[in-house]
Amino acid sequence: MINVDAVILAAGQSSRMGVASKALLPLKGLSLLDHVIKRLAPQVDSLVVSGDQALLGYLEYPVVEDLTAKFSGPLAGLYSALICTDLSGAEYLMVVPCDGPLLPESLVARLYREIKLADSDVACARYEGVVQGTFSLWHKRQTGAIKNTLLVDKYGGFKPLLDRMDAVYVDWPKALVNPFFNINTPDDLKQAETLLDL
């Protein structure tokens, strides 16, 4: 047992891509989501996808819809995954976005090592000084605090939580290709085709 479950965030509006779900956009023969699953699934005990069941129901992994209003932000996906019944008994939940197909194959192991050493609430990747909030590992003991931030404070992003929790930041070594590259526009998608070959 790895002691880590995972959720892939795929519930965004994808407005800059002009499609219903950029998770399904093709990239070198696979969807963006399939690229992320391929890299992430071997690193964790169980995996769910946060998104629309009507669009993603074909997956072999459970699809968890947000318990809040649609497009409530990544925190809604994190919270909805934390309380779903499809995860294992692992203590930690890894969060990654569906549009990060270059994510490191050692991501979970490195964040897990640091969160355990520090006994922190959350471990977050940082690349070239930039905090990568959607590439983060959360201790499930913080489910109540996450719920409160989402439903009471009405925050949809991770930053308020990262600021108030005991967080450890893991600086990722600079590489030829930014492993946390996000695909938000058609130009990003074209660039990713090149980056996957490097």
C-alpha cells in the first residue's frame, strides 16, 4: 500500500479552449486526461476523477461530481473526492489537474516523503519559485477544514487553505521541460505535442 489516493480535477469550464471539457482533447493519440491517468495511476492506491459523469462516465475509474454548484473551483473537487466512498483507506489524497500531461512520475513519492517528515497538512510542488497549488498532497485529517473553507468561507481555490494550513513546499529541480506545464489554450496544446517528445 502506497498510503496515497488521488483525484484528477476535470470539472472546469474549459472556456479558453472553446470545448465542454478540455480533459477529452486529443494529444498524440490519447486524451489529456488519459495522459494524466497513465502517469498518475501507478503512483497511488486508488484514483477518482472529479468531473461530469455524462462526459466522463466511460472511464474505468469512478467519476465524482462536485457536491456544490458546477464550476465551484478546484477546492470543490478536492472536498467531493475526500468524502466519496470510492477511495481506499489511505491517509493522503493527491490532487492533480487534467491539463498537466507532463506531471513527474516521482511526484507522489517526493511529496509523500516531505509531508511525512514534517507531519504537515499539505505538501505542494513549487517550480522556479512558483507554487503549483493543483499539484498537491493533502492529509485527509483536514477534510473538516477543507469543507469549512469551501462551504462557509466560500473560497473555491487552494491558496487560502495553503496560507492557513501547515504546508510544506517541495522545490522541483529545473528541467528541460516544465513538468507542471498546464494546457489552457490551443497554443498550449500545440506546444505540448513538442514537449512530450523531449
